[in-house]
Amino acid sequence: MPSSKSKRKQQRNKKGGGKPAAGHSGDTKAKNVSGSKTEPKMSLSAKELDIIHKQQPLYGMVSRNVSGPRVRLSLESEVNPFTKQPHTAQYKQILEGRKTLPIFAQMDEFLKLFQQNQIIVLVGETGAGKTTQIPQFVVFADLPHTRGKMVACTQPRRVSAMTLAKRVADEMDVQLGRQVGYSIRFEDMTEPGTTFLKYMTDGMLLREAMNDPDFTSYSTIILDEAHEHTLATGILMGVLKAAAKRRPDLKIIIMSATLDVVKFQKYFNIRSSGQAPLFKVPGRTHPVEVFYTQEPEPDYVEVAIRTVLMIHRAEGEGDILLFLTGEEEIEDACRKIKLEADELHNQDPDTVGPISCIPLYSSLPPAQQQRIFDAPPQSKIGSAPGRKVVVSTNIAETSLTIDGIVYVVDPGFSKQKVYNPRIRVESLLVSPISKASAQQRAGRAGRTRPGKCFRLYTEKDFMKELDEQTYPEILRSNLANTVLELLKLGVKDLVTFDFVDAPAPETLMRALELLNYLAALDDDGNLTPLGAMMADFPLDPQLAKMLIVSPEFRCSNEILTITAMMSVPNIWLQPANQRREADAAKARLTVPDGDQLTLLNVYNEYRQNSGDKNWAWNNYINQRAMAQAENVRSQLERVMEQFEIELVSIADTKKLYVAVRQALVNGFFMQVAHRKGQQGNYITVKDNQVVALHPSCGLEGQPEWVLFNEFVLTTRPYIRTVSEIKPEWLLEYAASYYDLRSFPESEYKTALQRVSAKRYGTATTTTSSKRSGSNGKSGTPDGREPKKPKFPPQTK
DNA sequence: GAGCACTGC
């Protein structure tokens, strides 16, 4: 079957881009179809109609010159336009459903706007069907398969890309992974040459762009969920805008669920043709009545619990969704709600029904997450109906949809990432949500029938205090990775790069500085060969650097494992009632020289015991995280193979553990702390932050010099995932960063000077044996003075 | 003696 199809496609391709799609030579009919301004008359003969209906549904259609009536004719055909197979009964049934979507009635209008513009901004509430229907309209308008191109539709999350592709494949009556497919990390469900509609994560499209900055595989790119302002979406917009200027034939559609789209319209004003046109799609959700508190409430958790109980007592049937900020808060609230609701029910079962209270957050095992789809508890005949209460983080705002929710309780807070470029620290802070977020939360009450939303803040606060939109992620993140990606994408000047939301100069400066010290950038800010290689690894720059140089330390096999383990969420389980057992299990697996070595040890033990299905569980290790680490490890191994980076190891454990920590220094020499006093305090080198070892740290005692993976700001500043290192390694493998002349006077400077004097005979000159010779940066051979980097650019 | 909002390559 594939061979006959590709033959047909070759015949079409011979005819070239603008020619009729179905081998029909005279395209006069097509002109008739789309040429007139009013509802076009389709002056098709009975014979032609018969061809369209029974053999060639795309007969006579011309790419980007297609009208609604003509598309509908193709949809009603007996045969599938793309497979030439007879349509199934399921197709016809789904098509009837699609026809009732409001967006379906706007097809003609959309096709016209699409034809006339290179870039469109489209706004429509969730449930309008825009994500399933618009890509299909575009497929008919573009006929990408006749030109060897694809239509892409990007999503911020993997699950959405997968489920949408499945849904649309059904709607188009094709097999998933053939004409319609998806592409996400670890899974490419497409067939090159056959797939012409591809759902994918925005991160995946960004990866592709690194090797093809003009997006040449695509005729149209649809960017969905733009209102979420995620990092990848922000970068993609900038890159797409640049590509659209170079490629007038590349069409772009920006889709958003909130009305605040003027920003996008203005941003995509290319060729000075005025702002990009807006296409509006009506929503299809039920009305939600919104209530506010009269006075600001000081303790939102307490009020939230009271509100849930009030709804349970006084409101009609329907489930409740309460938004809180984190795991502990959620588990705590669930306990209290359950306790009080049970009491109410026992006192008066006739008016107050039974309740089930279900926590929801991402680190819950999938089986427990599934509980949100359970039916509410049954009540005895004659007594009040049962009710389900879901207490959730923001995961229920976007990622997971729970049907049957009628009441939403919104205290107006969520944990949000904030970045402090001065000390290069990302942390999580409970912050007020935006208006857009509050609206999204309220909308969760109206998915199946009219609902109610109780906001635990005043209407005045909503109007005056909340931001319109959530602050874009690009303004709240460490951009080291992003900057490396942009450079690999061919962006020369980051300071003048046209961002939708330009990051703070200090943030860019910090990123450039780090990349320069890692030798990913030369002193003129150009990507080095090492930097180009680093960009191809789906890793933070420090991890990529350490992995690439690890063969020089004969431990690339181990560094590969550690890198994978450091790329997955926390592997340690600590059930509340088994803390002592969990701690004991952890102690058994701990390597006292460093937490990174402990991670290596856990992975190796896990693999050695792969026959024992209960090993992870018995050792209080998160099985899911381990499986993820295996996955990441093999992906990284493939990239290493591409670059012919050898996988080597040292048999002697003692020597191996030294080599591993030396390799760590090559990536993390900027994350080093020195012990200060006897109180367990450390001070970070150059940033001078007072920190403590995180209680989860497995180091024996308090070594003088440590390297850390993470700086976390919680009850106090901690460093987490820590290894002991020797100061000589810093001088040897990161000589230019540890040029002591540039150091502020400090205890650690004095200590390093002592080491330097002992080693090189002088306290100020740093020479190097240049062992990490994969770049010209981290050593100063021949005693030459280290060159002062021009990077990063200084800001005022 | 803490804690991990969420997502992505």
C-alpha cells in the first residue's frame, strides 16, 4: 500500500507546487471556486461531481486557493481524500458531530483569511474545537502532501500532542502515525514522506529548528496555547518571526485562549503590512457564576476548607475542585475536609451526603492521579447525594481536565518560579495568580453544565491587584540553556534579538558569562565547536560540558549515568509513616564522597537487580523516576555516538570516584562552596552566599570544599546534591575562572592561594597542566596570562 | 532534619 501511494505522490509532485492536487490539468474550475467574493458557485459538471464523490475528493483543488464549499464537498465524499479508501461509518458519525461546532460554520471565513495573510492570530476559548479543527482546515487549504511539506501544530505538553493527534487521526479517518502523527521526546510517531499533519511539543520543534532554521519541512506552523507564555513558545515566536521574513511562503497561525492577543498581533507585524489579523472563535462552555468575598481573607487555606464544606452543605449535586499551591498544603487540606465532612454527614445523612476527597499533584504516582476520575461516593437511598472533592495544584488548570466539576474554589495563589540573576538562583514562591489564570480556573466549573466559582478574594482585588497575564516564563528563568539554543539557531546578537518579551539584560549577561566560562562561547561571543556540540544534548550546559569532557577522565560511562540521574525528578521515596525505614534504605545506598556518586550507585544497583521487580519499592526508590533515567540515559548515549564520544570506565572504584568528581568540576566549577566556621555554614565562591548543606545530603562530615548541583531557597538557603572536591582540581580544570587576581578578598581566596603556592610555587600565578584540553578556555598553557573575556557585555 | 508549581529537549 505505501508504494502505490508514494507513486501517486511522485506524479503529483512532478507537476509542481501550484498545480492542481489530483492530476487534473485544467484548473479553471478552481478559479471559479475561489475567485468570487460572495458564496462561490461551484460550476462543476455532474461528471466532475461524480469524480469528487467517488474517486478523487481533491480533484481540481489548488493549494492555498481553496474555498469552504469545495472542502465540504471533499469531506462528504465516499472516499477518503488522503488514503482513497472508502470512509468508515465512524468517520461519518464523527463528521456529524464536527459540523455542530461553531468553528465549523466559520470555515469559509477562515480559509479566506488564511489565503490572504501570511500570519494570523486566532483566539478561542477552550472547548471551541480550534486545536482539532483549524489544523484540518489548514491541511485542505495547504494540501501539504502535494508539495512534500507538512503542517505542524505545537503544544506545550506531550500528552496534548499525543491525544490530539489520535483524535484528529480518527476525525480524518486515517491511521495514527501515518498521514497524521505526533512527535515528542522519546517517541516519533510519524512516517517520513507520508505524515503531513504533525502534532508536536514546542520544544521538539525548537530542536528541529536547530538543524533547519528556515523550517523547510513545513508549509504552515500552528502555535497553540500561546497564552500560556511558556519558555519554548516565547523562543519559537521569535525564531518563527525571523523565518517568516526569509520565507514568504511559510504561514504561521498563533492560537490563544485569552483575548489579550493585541501583543501578538503587533509583534507579528512583518513587512509593515499593519498588525496581524485576528480571527475569533466563539467558545462552547457553559456559563459560570462568579462569587467574591466581601473582605480580604488572611488565611486562604482555612477559608478554602470552610468554603468547600459550605458548598457541600448548601449547594446542589456536583463535584468540587479546590486549587491550592503544593503537596503538603493539599494533603493537609484533604485530611481536614474529610474529617469535618464525615462528621457533618454522620450527624445528618439526609441533608449532607458522603464525601470523597482526592489530592492531585504531579509527583503522585499515575495510579493515584487516576482517582480523580472515580465516581463520587454512593449514598443510601433517600439520603443526600455523594460528592467528590478534588484538591489540586495548577496541574488541574491546564494539564488535566476533570469532568463533572460544577464548583471551583479559587484562593488566588499558585507557586511560581522566580529567577534572581544576581545570585543565579531559581526558586519557587507562592504568588497571586493572574486574571487570565483566574478565568481559566473558573472555566473548569462549566465544562459539563452551568457552574459556580468562589474566589476567596474581593472583586476589587481581582480588578486592581491581579496582573492581566501570568508573567512570561522567559522573564522568570535562568536562560543559560535558552541562550545556547538561540546561538545554535543562528541568532548572532542576543541583545538586539526580537523577543516577544525581552529578558532582563542581566539575565542574558549571566547566561553568556556561564557559557563563556564553559568554553561554549569564545571571547567574541561566537559559538565554539564545543558549544555547538553541547547544544545538541538535551541538557543544561554544565551537564553537557561535563559529559563531553568525561572521556578525558576515563569515566564517561559513569558521568553518562549521573547526568541522566540528575535530569529526572527526585528518586527518593519517603512515605510519611515509614520515614525511618526510608532513611535506613537511603543510608545503605549512600556513597559518603558525594551525592552524585550516590546517584551512580543507586542506578547501578537498580540495574544489577533488574530481575527483582520489588527492588525499587523495597529500597524506597521511585520506580518511575528510575525508568525515566534509563530512558534519558539511552537518548544521551545516542547523541554521544553521533559525536563519537567514547564510553569508558575505570575498574578501580577508588580511582573511579576521584575521576568522576574531577569530571564534575569541569561542568560545575562555578557552583562551589567553602566551609566557613564550625556551624555547618558554607560560603559560595564568588557569589558569597551563606548556605548550608541540605538535610538530604549524604556527605560524611563537612568537607572543606564542596561542589553543588542546586542552590535552593526554602526555610533558608541550602545547597543540594553535593560532592566533596579538592581545591587543586579547581585551579587545574577551571584556571581562567579561578584566576585568583580577579577574586574578592575572602577566606576562600586565601585558602586557594595557599593551595596554589604549594602547587605552583607562587600564590598569584595560575598555570595549568591543561588536562581538560577539549577547548582553549579552561587552561592557560605556557604560563600565558589569561585573556580577560570581553564577554559578557557590560550593562549599565 | 527538609520538601517538589508545572512543563519541555
